[in-house]
Amino acid sequence: MLNTTDLQKEILRLKHEKGVCILAHAYETHDIIEIADYVGDSFGLSKQAKDAKENTILMCGVRFMAETVKILSPEKKVILSHPDAGCPMAEQLSVDELKRLKKDLPNAKVVAYINTTAALKCECDMCVTSASAVELMKSLDSDEVLFIPDPNLGSFVKKAVPNKKYHFINGGCPVHMGISYEDVANAKAKHPNAKLLVHPECKKEVTQCADYVGSTTGIMGYVKNIDENEFIIGTENSIVEHLKFEYPDKKFYPLSKKCICSDMKLTTLVDVYNCLLGIGGEEIVLDEYTLKNARRAIDNMLN
């Protein structure tokens, strides 16, 4: 029987022996974070994978993240750590539905949050991340935008860049949308001196109360660069755990104890171990059409 430490040591041995680069999204548990080569948000990880010397990439996250890695590095073998790890927001709009929306809005550029499936990206003009959405929207050469799939991030962008006509779908991240104004009021009452940091996938009633709104990477960077000691964290609660490890002299509180992504929590350390043994996970395979057309939307973001 292996304990956590023994299992981590064996994973580190196997990944070096087999030439595997392990990516871990920041919402994974800390035991997985500790054995990863790179930790970050979804698009940042896909760029790390592209530059990695290894030809096999193991993505500890959800399916759309592994797909994005494959799109940017089609020559590499990409493995998703748990086959059932999906993203409800990425999957809530079908390709046929998007095609119908495009037909109804012929003058609108389709801007997709990176949290979308590879198939949806094929139908989009440009991708954005939560960190880059505002700046990219400022430079978008269109006065009309269909922003998919998250209306909360879209509303955040609209507030920052109001000189465009926006269309949204009825969607969003169910985890972040579960955070309410009551959660904010309760947390501020318990911790009146704490800074409130939230993700733009949260509802407007939550983001408008925040001291800082940004991506997971942005939230962690804010903590690093500000001379404050108490923070209320309004995103997946793994971030609270990671920040406690990184800054043990500071205090961190979850905005909501319910802000837990069950899809991210599907991957366990044993799953990572089994992937390295070749008896777990799922290889991501995309056809040439998807690789080419989904890449176009990402390249438009990078350019």
C-alpha cells in the first residue's frame, strides 16, 4: 500500500522516466499541484505545453483544457487525467445552436471564452481568456458581439467596454453562479478587514462588491503584490488551500463553502499514477478540420 508521499515520489520517477510533462489547473487538489511541472489557468497551461520539451502532455483538469493543449500542440500526445472530467459551461451550447445564433445575428463577431469545446471554437471568430477579454474587446474590429458562453464574464466585459452591442446566451459556470450577495454580506461581516477577490464568472451582484475582479492567476498575483494580510476568495475553493500553503503568514477565507468544482475534483493522485502506467486517462484525438478551425480563433486572440 502506498501513502501520499510514496505515491508522489513514484509519479515523479515515472514522469521523468517516460518523458511526460504534467500540467495541473489551479483548481486541482494540492497533492496534485505538488507533482505538476506547471500550474496555472487553462490557456497559460496550453502555452506551457507548447514550449515543453516532452512529447507527451498529461492534463490534470477538464476536457476543454486538454483539447486546447492538443490544438496548440497537435504533434504531441495529450492525455486527459480523467475521461469524465468535463465543464458544464463549456458544454452548455451546442454547435447547431451556435450556428442558428450566427444566422440570426449576421453582423456580430462571435467571441468565445476559452472555456468552450474545440467544436464550438471552430465556429468562432476569436477566443478570449478571463484575463485578456477586456483588452481584446477594445481592439475587436466589430461594433456587435455575440459573446459565448458565459454571460457573467460577458457583462463584466460590457461594463469595461460599453461602446459595442452585446448578445449573450443564458449560461454560465454553475459553480461560480452559486455564489450570492448573501455570501458576500456574511463573509464581510465575519471578516470586515479582508479584501474581497472574485472571479469574473461570478454574478454581477458579487463582482460589484469586490476589491479585485480577475482570473485565478490574477487573484493569486494580487495577493502576492499587495501589502494586506486578510483575503476573502471568490472562486473555486482550491485556491484558498493553495494560497494558505504559499503565504502561511496571511489569512484566507472562502467566499462560499459550496464553491467546489466536482469535475476538477474527479482527478485524484491515483488517476495521475495510472495515467503514467498507461492504464488510465484518455488520449485526446482531434480531426484535422477541428485542429485547423479551432486554432484560427485562438490565433486571432494571440495576434
